[in-house]
Amino acid sequence: MRNVGLLAILSIALPVGAAHAEMVPPNGSVASSSPTSSPLPQAAGALLPGLGAPIEITPAPRLPPAEATVPRPRAATPRPSPASAGAAGTVPPSSASRPAIPKPRTVLAAPKVDQQAIDRPASKNPVPPPEPIKLSDDPRPTLGPDTFVSTMKAGERYQAIAEGGGWSSVPSEITRLKTGDDGPAIVALRRRLALTGDLPQQEASGSQFDDALRAGIRRFQARHGLEETGLVGPRTLVHLNISASQRVRQLQASATRLMGSKFAFGDRYVAVNIPSAAVEAVDRGVVARRYVAVIGRRERASPQVETRITSVNFNPTWTAPVSIIKKDIIPHVRKDPAYLAKMRIRLFDAQGQEVDPNTIDWSTNQAANYTVRQDAGADNSLGEIRIDMPNRHAVYMHDTPSKRLFARSMRAQSSGCVRVSGVKDLAAWLLETSPGPAGQGWSGIDIETAIAGGRRVDAKLSKPVPVAWVYMTGYGMADGSVHFRDDVYGLDEPPPLPEPKPAAIAAARAADPVVTSSITPARR
């Protein structure tokens, strides 16, 4: 019975949100190759024949420039020397310093530039950004060849829990309790954790907040991507009280999205689970690196992509798309005439000749007729590194000057591309087997030296590395554990059917009053 219900729900094709890319390489996309097949489609065919439509993930020709987060002025930051360079992410965290972002001056016109203000030295003691939020150190990858099957099995387990009545809500009083406390809220919490396997059955009863209960809370928090405190805070309480039926929908929706996958995992690959806002570099089935990421905002969602990483760019430039020029850059210049100079943004005409910004009428959209390009550097919108992965959405992974965002628990802040906290370390991992300045591979010193040179350097991978951006709000693992993340883009729920318009209803009735007489407006 529950399997029939599961298949019925899974047979509904769920929509994949349209994503807007963040920015495109200024000199074009690199030609891509289609990945080979993986065991996922065969498993899908065996378990769910005929369900869902495969996700189209074929690379396409270069698209027009897509949107990026508009650069904001900041004080200059001294570049670290190669000897002091460090890699960020799980191994080890970033230590790059960035000062606070000053507010732009409010100026209505845009004539002269205060060059003395631009040349004024930066603060000698810039405030470093906070450390990126801590991620799990679990060596098992989020996405693997067996993820689809494990997620299907997890859906069946949670379907059984839902059909059995689910679980009761845990009282909010639990957020005020700690080790050594006693109370009825602890009884409810123990039952809840035991039902999903976070607490052994022999610990399912009792009203004491002890070490065993704290360990169970940590297990629950780890499965839900929460900070592992062992205490029930507001976010943990929200996840505890999400219904079993909603968890079933998350697992079914995620399995449906995985069903059309043809991703070629290989020995080495990179996986981004968008709802987790994390990047994993996987080597022979084990997570070698895991990095905090910033993903696209809901209105500029990061797309689901399967392709290959082909090269790493050091000191990339950024060409602003027309939409960003109109919506962000022109308003910035109207408020602050020095904005372009501060951000090292230049204008070029169709012949590639630089244009004096003082000749532009900034009260209009005239600037949108020119190429608006930001020079390379640490404050470039792409930071110091871009990782090329040809795809039809023109998105990629890159560095960022806004490193404070990595410390947030909610990190849907970009315009479609994925920003990586430890992008230098990821670049070194990707280039391990590629020719470097001093032989095979690129060391941290090699990367810092290339960046310090200030000019654009393109390092091509000798063997492209498969990369997948997936959208899993619920997924299972081979050991039976089940994990959940927030549905940041609202893709788990099918969109509501459009309400028929009165004019269309009247026209349909007039054309065929017998057949269409049953058409009535939906209730509000």
C-alpha cells in the first residue's frame, strides 16, 4: 500500500527552477564534452520504470553575459606573500583579511572624480572576516553512485513512519533545558529521536537530560546540517517538528530529480548539493576536501548542472552584463562619481578602445551601450580565481571578496554561480596531475605566485574532472542514515494549477456550452 502511494507521488514530474547565471568568462566559454553514463539510470529504470523526465544537462554554446553581484567599494588589502599563503575550507580554513565595506556617498550628479580619495592609503589594521561556518567531517560523499537507491529506501522508511501516525511535536520548553535538567519535554524529545534512529530504543523513555540524550541530539543535528551543539535551539526545534509526511515529500522529490542523471562519477569528481551550500571534492569514494559555499539567491537560483571542470583561471577579469549595468552600476555612479575608479571598472567601445567615463551621460542608460569590465584583483567580483566548467547556464565556481558570507548559516546570496570558501585549495586539488610552473601539479606557493603576478593565467586540467550541482533536500546513504536540508528554492512542492480567468471560461462556454458547462472558477 505504501509503495503504491510512493510511486504515485513520484510519478509527478517536479519542476526545476530556472536559474540565472552569475557571470560569463569575458573571453568565452570553453568547449565541453558530455559525461558518460553512470549506474543511476539503470537503478532508476529497475525501481521506477517510466517515471519522470530526465533532466537535460547538455552543454550549449556561449550565452550572453549573465548577472553577477555588483561589486562594492572597499579599502585596499595587502596581498599575502607566497610564504605565508594558506588554503581555506575544511583543510585548512581561510585566513584572508578583508576590511569593512564603506557606504557609498550620496551624490546626484556624476562629473569629477576625487583622485586623492582613491590614492589615500588603506587602514593599516583591516578587520579580518570571521571563519567560515564549520562543516561535517564525515568522509562519506553526499552524492555517490548509490545515492538514488539509498534515497528511495529512505523514502519507504519514512513513508512507513508517516502511515503509522508520524511523530508528536516537541514542546518549545525543550529549548530552555540542558544537561541535568528534568521535565516532560525531555520525554517527548526522547520518543522523537528514537523514532528516527538518533537515539537507541533503550534510551527512548525517561525525563532526564543526560549525556546519551545530548549525543542523540548531535546525531540529529548532523543529519540536518545544523551546528552540532547537543542542545535544542530554535532551528533544531523547527527541524524536529517538521512532519513525517513532509520528510517523505522531500525524499521523493529528491529521488525524482536524481532519476534522469547520467553523471559520470569517475575516481575523482566534485559535487555541490545546492541546499547544503557545500562543495565536496571526492577521491575514490572518499571526501578529500569539503568547502563552505555561497549559492544563488532564490530569484537567481543556482541551476542543476552536470559537466566537467576544464581549467582554472588566476586573476580573472569580470565583464558586467547589461542588466547589472542598468540596475546596479549606473545607480552606483550616480551616487558616487568615484565608484568606477575605486572598483577599477573601465568602459570600452565596440572597437575595444577605452572610453572616458566623464563623457558618459550617467543620468541615462547610455553606459549600457559599452563594455563595462572590472580589472583583475582581489576585489574583483570573481575574486582571484575562477573555475571553468562549460555548461548551457554559463555558471561556474569562483573566489569572492565577500568572505564574510561564508560564516552565515543561510548562504543563498549569489546570482547563480557558486562561491567557494577554500577555492585556492580546491584549485590545487584539481591541478594535482596537471603541468605546473615547476613540474607536475600546482602547490599553494605556485598559486600565490601566479596571483601575485597580477596578470591573467589559465591553467588547463590535463584530465577534466566531472562536476555535478544537484538539488537534494532529502537523501539517504548506504549505511541507512537519512539527511535533510532546507528547500531553499521551493522546488519540492509542485506549483499550483493556474486559476482559469473569467473571460476564458465565458469564451469556452460560448464555444461549447455542453462540454464546458462544468468549468467553474477555483475557490479562493
